[in-house]
Amino acid sequence: MKMEPCPPAKVHPHRAAQIAELKATAGLLWTPAAHPRFAEQAPGASKSLCGVIPVDQTQVIEAAIARGEITRFSADENYVAPDSFDSATNWPQCAKVILDIRDQSNCGCCWAFGGTSAASDRMCIATNASLLLPLSAQDICFNSNFNGCGGGQISTPWSYIQRTGAVTGSQQQPDDGKTDPFKGMGFCSSFSLPHCHHHGPTHGDPYPAEGASGCASQSSPRGPTACDADAKAPHNEFNSDKYTFSGNTISPNGESSIQQAIQEGGPVEVAFTVYSDFENYGGGIYHHASGGQVGGHAVRIVGWGVDNGVKYWKVANSWNPYWGEKGYFRMIRGQNEGGIESQVTASSANAKWQKRAVQSWLV
């Protein structure tokens, strides 16, 4: 019996108009696209995922610098960045954690995911892979902030890790067997909210769309106080599975400072303003061309490069590895697009990472 093709999805008229406008934009460096799981929604539907509060983190960072909680990082006068750089290639011993693209579900805890992932990367790099461990977004999102899904600041993950330490934790379980490089390794606290399909072309994404059955809008669960039932030694005791660092939290500002910070110590967490056209990203070098502000989103920059003379940042998102360019997007570099070059946090390259000593009263 011959199978009839599925009818094409309806496209919300406002989205269709936006995509038509983008396709007609001269000099657009990226590919706009609608798809069946997202096409029927109006532009701006990603608002619930944009959990950076307020949208512009510049004032938050400056206030933290004034309090001595964050140190401004500036590039050396003689620093010259290479044309391209990729953290996973430069530190192959840590590629497993650097290449880990996570999924924040239908929850506005991007601020925790960006920090958790960048901290996991920098911990591995600083210890030459002796601590090749994914830190727990569940712990950081829901224990460092009373309402992680409701939003947070990009300084919070770093202060929480430094103050109390963070336990280990992989992606949500079960998954499709393809998204989690640490699947089945018995880390303490996996992310508890479900995988979701996010905005953009499906790219074979098997997960339900945001708002659909299986991916409802999420509110914050209670922060974990014990490891998951399937956690394995030595990561099965919550209070003794905490990893922390001593040293500075830094904030590089500007293209060359960010490049030097990454080249010295690994990926960094950044925030940027999301415009509704970003929801249509299907590949290429993103730059804002259409639509209004949706909110602030936190991600991690893992490297940079040049494509046909256009400079870009390579940015890891937390919308699963089926989104965008296998979980990444490229952002135009050197123009502070969306404020991405002025809202940056990371541990210093010389920070000392270690397992936190268990307090005697906990033993």
C-alpha cells in the first residue's frame, strides 16, 4: 500500500512573514527555517527558555566586581589570537566533557546550564583530566536558586560551586542513547526534567516539542539533597561528592579578552539578548536581522573561527545536540551581537579544582 506523505505543517502567519523577510534580507549569513513542531507558534515562543534575569547582565557583573566577587580579566597587551580555536581539539583529554551538549528541557535554567557546562570543562582542563566529570545542572539549577526555572544570573553557578561545591550529574535519564556521553556511569544527580525538542529544524530530533505532551512547561522541583538511586560509588553520597575551586571568578570583556581567557583555561559562560528571529536558526553565522527582544539566554563559548572572511564565535547551546549545528550555533564575532562580548563569567585559568573535604559534622 502506498503511503501518502504527511500534509505540511501550518506556519503561523507572523512567523511565515518573519521568515520571508529574513530570506529577502540582503547579506544574511544564516539559514532561516520553520519546521512542523514549531511552525504554528508565533515568534517569541522561546521566552520561557530565556532565563537570564535581567536581560542585560552587565550591571550585575559590574556590581559583583565592585563587591570583589568577580575580577575583570583583560587581554595581555601583546596577546594575538589565532584565526581559529576549538577547545575540544586543543584539550583532547577533555573532549568528552567539552562536547557534551545538554538539554535544559522546557525550563528557564539556561543560566545554570551555561555555568555548569563551562565549569565542568574548566575543571577538567585545570586538572589535566584527572577530574573528567560532568557537574550536576540539577544541583546548581535548583539548589543555588529558589526558582531555577524562573531565571537566574550568570554569576550564580560560579559563586555556588566555589561556596558549597557541586555534585556530579549527567543528562536526564533515560535518553535515546545518543545524547549523553556519560550515560550509565552512575553520577550523583542527573537532570530530572524531560528531553524536549527546541526551536529550529528537527534534524532527526526524537523528542516532543515544548508545550506538547511529554514536554510541558516546567516549574522548579526541590533541589536534590541525596544522590539518585542508580548512583554508584564514589559518586553515590551527596555530601561527599562535591567539587569546588579556589581562586577568582573572572569576567573578560571584549573580543580579545574572551579569546585569551578561553585559550588559557577553556570555555566560558556568556549571556546574550535573544531576538525572535533566533528561533528560526537553521545554521550559519547568526546575527540579528528581524524581530523584537524575547529575553536573555546563557550559553558557553567554546571557540572561534572565520568563514568566508566573516569572524564568528562557536557557541554551545543547551537545547540538545539535534538543535542548530549539532547543538551549536555560530555567532558573528567582534560586534558584541546581543551583548555576548560584555556578559561573560568563568573561573580563572589558575583556579585550583578539587573534591571538597567533607565537614566533620556531616560524617
